[in-house]
Amino acid sequence: MLKFHNQNNVTPFLSSRDLLYPSSPRPYFLSVCFVILLALIFISCQPMPKEKKETPIEEIIETSLDRAIHQYKQMHAVLPDTLFPRSLDKEGKLVTNPRQWWTSGFFPGSLWYLFEHTGDESLKQMALERTAVLEKEQYNTMDHDIGFKMLCSYGNGLRLTKDSITIPILIQSSESLISRFNDTTGVIKSWEEFKGYTYPVIIDNMMNLELLFWASKVSGNHKYYDIAVSHANKTIDNHFREDNSSYHVLAYDTNTGKVLAKMTAQGAADESAWARGQAWGLYGYTMAYSETKDQKYLKQAEKIANFILDHPNLPEDHIPYWDFNAPDIPNSYRDASAAAIISSALIELSEYVKDASKNKYLTAASIIIRTLSNENYLAKEGENGNFILKHGVGHKPANSEIDVPLSYADYYFIEALIRLKKLKERVE
Ligand code: GLY
């Protein structure tokens, strides 16, 4: 093998022999260069792969709202007159509930929102009909859910029609709710009994305070406001853990006002963070701040938002597992209802906070809306029993409503879509 010696340390001269002689290193080097050059020319002549453009969120909002209108008009057409859509059973058959069940306000409420979005009189008629079925609920004092039922239905109706004939119904509903308040505990009793305790209060109860804030403004009677504030304050004192997650159920002692037990009903464990519970807390304190302008509530809402958004178990697409501490994560069920409530609350919260947090909350809300609007979560027209979203979890420990549509997931999804649309229109 010819070796190149450069004994005199002189730069070698490239002779034609060097080019021709196959074992010389220089022709080999040049051939490699030539091949690389050809490859580069070939690659540069290939069409560039198209950059994947993200669909604008405005377009996603319109598409999802159109789908919601289609689904819910159809739902109205097949639904018995006095019943409300709740979910689907294991065979995919519609599960309905009578007016007494806590979810009965969500279908009329969704119809009101869709009327607001479209101005379509047929949707208004549907909303009016479905709302009227709830009239007798104003006297229901059996649980705290009267706020969900009456504010979503009658409350939205009043907001959009300004028809004051429904005001007494909502005031009576507020009376029914405060009949469950006790001065010693300082909170509204959510249920009649839980695990032998007779004064259980659940984090969900924060949602129903909105009815009382409304009643105070309209009636001029401060008692509704005082009770709502007392409940919200006690809930901050007792319901939250060090990491700002909340317990689901607290049992109070009506003789001393003390907390007897901290438990769960719908979460994975007493010490776990049930996803929808965190969502109710976030929405509840955001609403309480908006009604009172008390900074304490804003801080609490931010703490909850950050617990949710910074949690290592929150998936990248921002649809939480049904419990942040579900034992089988990452193979556990996601809960579209918690995601929808969180997105709606974050959009409102983003309006009350400064720049960095505003961006954080709005970005997270948009991620949720994008995910819920993709084909994994958003029903195709005429499918999913005419519900809008798939993959909600109602009550996992009771083995009930797992990976199904839920009327409240739909309601808060529609609300979030409309809130984000309005916010975008305001800032543009
Ligand atoms: N308020 C009942 C629930 O969130 O399932």
C-alpha cells in the first residue's frame, strides 16, 4: 500500500497520478464529497414537508358550538317532555332523570346558552319548555343542589329574556337553599347524611352560592350574601389541604361547629384530590371573587388553579384523570366534565389576574377546549346519544357513569366556548 510521506514537511502537490491512482486517499475523499454533493442536490429538490398549521381557536369554537346545536336540537326532539338527559347506559341507551335530580338544570341551561349564541327562536322555545318543568323545584329543601338546578335554567333564562316573572321563583329557591344553613357551623348542609354523619358539606356546594349572591342583589336583602360569604370563608378554613387541593366531604358538628371528619364520596380516597371537586372549588372561588371582590377568594382560586395546572399527573392535553391520585394513572379514566368546568372557570379567572397568570390560565383553557373539540372527545353528529362530549366520569367508587357523556360536561363546555368567544371579541 502506497503511503504518502512528506518528509520535508512540504504541502504535497496534487498530481494527475494522485487523482487516477485508486489507492490514493485524495481521489477517495473527492468521490465522497461528490456523492454528498449529489445527495444534497437531491434532497434540496424534494418538496418540503408542509408545516402543520394549527386551526385557529375561533374556528374550533364555532365548529364545536355548531355541533352542540345539532346534538341538542336532536336531544330535545327525542326527550320525553318532563325528563332531563343525564347520561348513557352501558348499552348506549339514554339515561334520563326527573326534575329532582341535581343535574336537571343543565339541559335547559345549555339550550339557553345556545339561544344566546344563535338568537334562534326555536332554541329559546325549547329552553323555555325545559325550564318550566323545574318550577316546583323552588320548594325543594332536601339538598344543596337547588343552585345548580335553578340558576342554570331560570337564571340563564332571566339573564337573556329579562322576564321578571321568574324572579320570585329564584328568590324562593334561595330561601330553600338558606333553610339548610346553621349559625353554629357557618355552612350550608349539602346532604342529609353521609357515613353516619348528619351535617355533611361537600366542596361542590361552593357552586350554589351564586344563587345567593344573585338573590341578595335583586332582593336587597343582605342575609343571602352573608350566608354565602360565611360558607365560602368556612370552606377556606376547613376544606383545603396544605397543597391547596380540597377534600370532598366534611362532617360538621352542629353543637360545636367543629369538623368531625374529612372524607370522600366520589374520589379515589379520603386523602386524594377528586378532579371534579377541584374543578368545583376553582369555579366556586372565582365566582365568589367576582361577586364580592374579596381578594381572599381570588387568592384561593389562584391556588386551586395552580394546584391543577402544575400537577405532575395533569396530562399534556389538560384533560385530568378522574382523580389526580387515581391509583392506576396513566391507565385511568379521564374526566371530560372536570376539564370543561376547569376551562370555563379559568377563562373567567384570567380576567381578574395580571399578565403572567392571565396567559397561563388562558393558554390552559384553550388547550382544554382544543382537546375537547377533537374527535376523541367531541361527538360526531347524531352519535353519542345526542350528548356533546364523550368520556366523563360520574361516580367511580360507586361504579356508576364511568367513561360516559354527562349533561354537566356539556353545559360547562358550551359555557367555556361562549366565554372564550366573547373574551376574544372583546380584546380584538
Ligand atoms: N355534585 C355532584 C358531582 O359533581 O358529581
